Amino acid sequence: MLSLVGHGGGWSPNLLGEQPSGHDEKPDNTRFFGSFLFDRKPGSGMSTRELALVLDRLAQERGKKIDLIYFDACLMGMLEVLYDLRDSVRYALASESTSWTAFRYDLHIENLFAEPRLDADEIGRKWISNELAELGG
């Protein structure tokens, strides 16, 4: 399982520079089209295409796809983003809109250690079940 945590922009232009911020420097909005994991340094982050290329290479080197990727970032569950990852990732857990809560990693990691033989599909399902329980639904 790979978990990527940070700000996300999905496939849309990087509008992070338009957001209110306590930082003097703003990201360069012209560099990325579809990006995430923005840094405090202007122009730094990763495009969704760059991520796909890295994960494709990793999958080729490993001889198999990544079982599960989790984006703890807004807008990364869009079909346009996930389509780029189809050759390198089996399952994805992400929000297609803005995330309004952060997942409870402590619960999920505890479950992984309690049931180490879970496959990626089962891990994803338990992750969602835990979150629904946390939210009272």
C-alpha cells in the first residue's frame, strides 16, 4: 500500500496560488496541469502524469502492480487521474471532491497488524468501514 498525503488538484489546473496562505511565496500556477503534493517552494509539486510515469516504472521493476494507493489529498479520486494509473495500481482509495476529513491512520495501521494476511481489496473495504464508523454512518 502506498499512501500519498498533501494538497491535491486532480486533473484541473493548479490553483493553489489562488488560495489564502500564510506563506509569502506562491506556487507557479503555469507549471502544472493536474497536480498534487504542492510544496512551499513555488513551482514545486508533482503532476499526475509524473506520478503515473514513476509508478509505471516501479510496477515494471517489481514485476507487479502496486496493490493499493491511497490519496489523502483532495480531488485525486477523479477518473481522469486514476485512468493514468491503470497500468501500475490495482486499487485506489481517494476522494473525487475535496476531502473534508483526514483518515485515522492509527486505526488502519492497527488493523493491518491485527490481520496481516488481508489482500488489497479487503484492506480498502475495512478502511472505508472504519471511516464510516468514525463518522457515525
